[in-house]
Amino acid sequence: MSKGFPLLSGVDLVIDRATLTIVTGANGAGKTSLLRLLGGLDALTSGEGRVAGIDLLDGDRRLLRRRVGWLGHEGSFYADLSARENLEFAARALERPVGEVAAALERVGLAHRASTTTKRLSAGQRRRLGIAWLLVRRPELWLLDEPYASLDDAGRVFFDGLLADVLAGGATVVLSAHDALRSSDLESCEVRMVGGRVSAP
């Protein structure tokens, strides 16, 4: 956050467990900043907030990051490792079950590209790889920055089905989007942001 100029101001928000919250707003409204704050990726400099029982102002954000799954616009995979190798490496590093990698790749439609190096995957396939990692990691809170961007109708149906399974499993999902997902059948709560503040939907 820049000195003397808060990125978020006057945000008052309560999110229930195992619910889907859609944060909408124009570019620069503060959607990504809010998600990064909730995930412990950015520090809270004033005010108060708790996520998964962890204080955002004075708590250990490293502990929070271990309980949160983040999917941004760019993944953090090694370009020269295959899709499968990347997931297996990440699983071992965070002590997650390596045996679930194959099923996760199958679930996101990447089983046939498991041996392909990440640098040879399309942008959409790398995004699916990020989702596969979240399936292996099984975070309590899923934070998804514009996950529907560039998805066709089939991709939206696939992603809706995946989110329905995640919510049924007890996880909480917060995602950002320019507009409310009118085409989705998922029950959700919309939070609209304007200029770093929460506005009425």
C-alpha cells in the first residue's frame, strides 16, 4: 500500500463459511486488493479484521496463507517442469498428498497434458493448472481473481460445477468479477466495490 493513500477505505464486510461471495466493480475499484488482504498477501495497516480466526493487523499472516488458496492472473509454476511435476513439487513442499495430483489434473481437463512443460501450456491451461493445485491443496478459503475471464460457455459450466463441489465440501469462496454472474446458477452474495469502498450491489 502506498504511503498516505489507503487502497481500501471504509470496507465493512462479513463473509460466512461455505458461501460464495462475488466481489464486483470496475478496474481499479479495489477488488484484487481486497482479495490479497483476505489472503494475507498484503498487510492491513489500520482498522481491524480477522480471517479464519487470524488477526489481519497483528496476527501471523504466514499461518493464514497456509489455509488460503489464491488464484491470480499469473501462476507461480516452474516453466520447465511439466504440469504433473509442478503439482507434485508443490504438494511435497506443503506436505499435501502427491497421490491426488493425477485426479486433480483429470478434474480440470489436463490429464492429456500432464507431461507437457508449463511454458508450452496456453494461458487458459495454466489457469486450469492453478485450479488443479487448489484441488490438491484443499484450502479453507478460495480467493479467485477474475476466474471467469476469457472462459467460453463450456468453461463457465465446468467452473460452476467445480465451485459447487468446493462449496459442498465446506470451503468458502470469494471471487472477483467485473459484473455479477447472471448466467450462473450458484447461490451467491454480491459485494460491489467503488473507489476502494464497499457500495450497494
